[in-house]
Amino acid sequence: MAQRSTFWSTLTEPLVRQNPVTLQILGICSALAVTTSLATALTMSASLTAVLTLAAGLISVIRNHIPGTIRLIVQIVIIASLVIVIDQILQAYFAEISRALSVYVGLITTNCLVLGRTEAYATHNPPGRSMVDALGNGLGYSLVLLVIGGVRELFGKGELMGQQVLPLVEQGGWFTPLSLMLLPPAAFFLLGLLVWAIRTVQPEQAEAPEHSPPLAREGEE
Amino acid sequence: MENPDRNPWRRFLALPNESRSKTLIMAFLVSAVCAVLVSTATVYLRPIQAANRAAEEQARIAALVRGVPGMSTLLEESGGTLSTVVVDLETGRAATDVTGETLEAALADAANWTAIDPADDLAGLGQRPDYAQVYLLRDGEEISLILLPVAGQGYNGRIEAILALRGDMNTIAGIAITSHSETPGLGGRIDEAAWQAGWPGKETRDSEGTIRFSVARGAASSVYEVDGITGATRTSNAMTKIMRFWLGPEGYGPLIGAIRRGEF
């Protein structure tokens, strides 16, 4: 029973409380780039979750035999191979969406979220737990992508998954699309608002200020 | 160890992780397994991807033809389809022994490819096939539109496109990029309808028959130029070279000449 509850918490912790995107601010490049519509966000989420879970499983299986000197490159090779396979599958069966995602599926390889989880968790834990942890983190990433993708598509085009939800003014309705929503800055705004909202509800996530004004801060990523 | 394990696999696993031989063998094993995985996926899925690309190319050709003013009515009159012809690029005539069905097999044979002299190889192709499949639209006996597949080396990789010429074999009716791997947001903008909209109506040759067409640096200033793409000089130049090569004597030049003389 205790076993099950740790599995459950490993799976659900990264959804909101330890969310890799909103708490650790990992993997936001792709999170911002592919969220102009819900369909692309969904495909990207599924791809990343699949890659992360499989990579965590594989790396965890061989974790006791990975030489420390080539630890990172072994992980990257495994992740990159899985990404290529997923990309090929998308190109074969979801050609339309694969074109919309363009280079971003390939860039899962360099997504710090994936390497972060395999390096920090899968290399120290047995395969079952590593995969549950990876799945939880993948779902946490997916949750953020789907929320941002949904909001951007709904207010940018009045659609969800390509279906008209809000009647547009051009077609005799009342809704004027906010084209800002489809531009990259909107993703930044929404992610910022999301982080703010989560940290307001869960104040323990807020980081202590590193400097106090009026010291000028160096530019950070 | 009193009783050393005879099984080499277990002996290997028992090696300390930091030993040089284990590091090398692990690196080799991981690479080999990953290589097999990736190759299997690529080989197994390639036919499906090829079918997707073919369907996409057909859709692009259809969109290209629809985008040419007056073409949709002409298409309906001529039965709604384009006729496809395999041409012999050397002579500029319809190929007698190769048809659309056997084209792929013919091009698998290296004897049906011609090496291009480096001095003439504007598009960076190295060699070109002797046969190419083009699409024709006839208005009565006259050819009113021809679609020519072209290709060449871009900045990041091969660019493939379909060029539509009007019946005078000089005025561009449109362009469609069928595949490219240019930088998204810069050279990748050759894919955008806004840039391609600058092509229809441009002329490829002057009255003396010299090829004048080019992608301008900056905004187009003559009837032979289309707008350049800011920040993508290499891609713009590649498009110029691809067009000049394929319209020239090594490309579709003989075919265009034959059609202009009314011999096709």
C-alpha cells in the first residue's frame, strides 16, 4: 500500500506542485513555440512524454553500467535515437501536424527537461519508478502546453482543435479574434500569468529574491 | 574471486564502470543498438512517408494550378486533369521508351543520369536525370500551361519546387515549393504564399532570348525580378541559380525551345 502511494505521489507531484515548466522553468522554448493551436500542443506533449518515459526506462535499466565519463553522451544518444524514431512515426502517420511542428520535434533532443529528468532521477532509481516519474513530468509539461495552447487557439482564432467555438464577427457572430494570441509574445504573457497564478495559490513555490533593489541585475535567461 | 565467471557477458558487467575497456564497449553497444533502432524505423516507415509526400505534391500542384487566373475554367473544359508527359531533357521531346509508370525504374539506373560539367552546374546538382515528368495543360492544340519540377542545392539542403510557365514559355504563372530544409523564418519563407505571390507575371527571358530572371537583393525593380528575402541571401541566390539552370540549355531549355517552335 505504501509502495502504491509513493508511486502515486511520484506521478502526481510534477503535475502542479513540482511542475517542470512552471516551477523549474525547463523546456519553455518548445512550450512557447508549438502552442499556437491545441492540436500541435497535444502532439508535442505526447511526443515529449513518450520520449521521456522510454528514455528514462532505458537509461534506468543500464544505470549501473554507464561509465561516469561518458554518462551524458550515452543519455543524449539514447534520447536522440528515440526522438528520431518518434519524428519518423509522426512524418509517416501525422504528416500534416509533423509539418506544423517542423523542427521542434527534433529539438526534443536538446530539451533540458528530458536530460534533466534522466540525469537527476533515472540514473539513480529503478526502471519502474523512473518511468513513473518521467510520465508524471511529461504529463506536467503536457498540462502547461495544453492550457497555453487551448487559450491561444480559443482567443486567437475562436477555435478549439480546429472546431469553431466562438462565433466570429466576420461570420455574423460577436467574437473578434485577438491576433496577438497567435504571436510568440502571447505565449510568454500566458506562461508568466500561469506561473504567477500557481505561485499565488502555492506560495512555497516562490523563490526568495536573490538581490534586493536598487542593485541592477545581470540579464538572465 | 575464487571462481572466476566463465561467461564473458557477466565478466564484462562485473568490470568496474571506470575501466577503459568497459567505457569503450558500453559506448559501442549503446551506439550499435541506437543505430539499429533508428535504421529500422527509417526503413520501415519510408514507403508511408513517400506516399505522404507524393500526395502532398499532388495537392500542391492542384493548388498551384488553381492559383493561376483563368486556369480553373480551362481545367474544367479540358476534363479537369492535367496530362503528364515524360520528356527526354537532351532532345526536348517526349520520351519514347519511358512512361510515368516506368520513370522511377529508369531513374534508378545510373545510365539514365548525366553528369553536369561543374562550370554549368549552377544549381549544385552534380548530375541530372535524362528524363523528367512534366505536366501540361492544353487549350485545344495549344499548350496553355506547363508545370516543370525543378531542384537544386539551397543553403541547408536540397530545394525542390514546381515552376508553372504560361503558354508563351516565358511568363511565370506561379511557383510552388515542394520540399526544402531552409532556416525557418529566414530562407524557410520561400514556402510562404506571400513571397510566392510575387512570382506570377514575371518574365524569364528578354526579347533576345537571354535568361534574365533573378531573385533581387531587396525589392524587385524589373519584370525579370522577384523580391529577395531579407536575411536569406544564400537561399535567394540558390533560387536564382535553380531557375537559371533549369530554364537553360542543361535543363528544360530544349523542351521550351521545341514548344515555342510548335514542335511539341
